[in-house]
Amino acid sequence: MSLLKVENATKRFGGNVAVNAMSLEVNEAEIVGIIGPNGSGKTTLLNLINGIIQLDSGAIFLRGKPIHNKKPHQLVRLGIGRTFQITRVFRELTVLENMLSIVEAGKSDKNNLVENAFNLLELIGLSDKLDARAGTLSGGQQKLLEFARTLMLNPTILLLDEPFAGVHPKIVMKLSELILDMRKQGKTFLIISHDIHTISWLSDRLVVMNEGRKVAEGSPEQIKQDREVVRAYLGV
């Protein structure tokens, strides 16, 4: 059984069909990349999966159980983590305060939470920025902070929206290595990216979207050899 299954998901905004009968499956400890031109429905699909918006029709399942009627906070508790194309950190809070902000009050002993936050910040190379305001970090560092903050809740599957966009190559490599290490530990990833080089070597499988539909799916090598995909979506 797949960990995540999207079945004929459809979402309309007025007369625009943003996601059109979209289906995909993601298995445990798999990295699946989603590529396609701007406006192809990629971010809308992630918003449907983590409950920010609701389906018009279709269904979404996590470990075989329907989740498409649940709210984002309920899905977080079920193990779905999310980062965003435009990084959502609390700019006026410190790095440590950002890490702790995502955890519900009373959920765990504060000393344990701080220790966990420090360990995660050390993992991403920001442990020396504990008391710095998040707004003073570079764009790439903010991406790393948002990623680490999501890990505070120990998600099973992480939905990452353009994690490599506008980021220094060294941070892209750092984040890619973290994703691969976490996959070895059993984490699952569904990643939107326009960075074709990075998402191709990182992913086990690529899904290509256009006009809200899945137009191709396969290994990175298979996708690269699909002439229509190469011409339309990779710009070659």
C-alpha cells in the first residue's frame, strides 16, 4: 500500500481548472519530484494534500485512510509536513523562537523541545544563530530554518514547494544531502522544483504536470528521454 495516494483530484477556481483529475502515489521512504511550467497546478496540488484548500472532487488517502476533508492542523498531527515557495518564517522572532513556535503548548517538556530544536539547528548549520532574528538570515538560511522547523513535529511525509529556488548552490547541496539522509531514515518527500538538475538526481521518480494534469511519470532517465517532455518542460 502506498503512503500517500491522490485519486482524480480536481480543483476549480471560477472557470479555471487548476487541478484536473490528477492522480499520483508516493511510497514510503521515496522521493518524488513534481515538475512543470508555471501555472500547471503544482502548488495547488500540495495545497489540496495538506488541507489549505478543499477538493471539488476526487480523494486523497494517507496509509489508505481518506484525509481530503481534514484541516491543515489535523494533517500535521497525522504526519504531513509542509514548506512553502515563499518562506514563512516569523521574521521578528529569533531562530530558536521560530523552532519552538510550531509545537503546541504543553505537548512536551520545554527542555526537551529546546534540545531537539538545537540538535536540528546544528544539523542544518544554524546552531550559532539561536538568538538571531529570523529576518536577518539570508534567503537560503530561512529556507533551512523553515525545513528544520517542520521537522520539530517529526513528520512522516514532507511536502516541499520550491526548496531550492533563489538559494546559494552550497545551501542547495546541504538541503539535498539532508533530504537523502532523512530518506534513509524512512522519511518520504514530495518536492516541487524548477531546478531540473537537482530534482532529477535527487528523485526516485518524476511527475510532470501541465494545465492541471499529469502528462508524464517515470524515473528521471525516462523523463529525460521523453521527447515531448524535454521539448515542452525542460526547454531543450
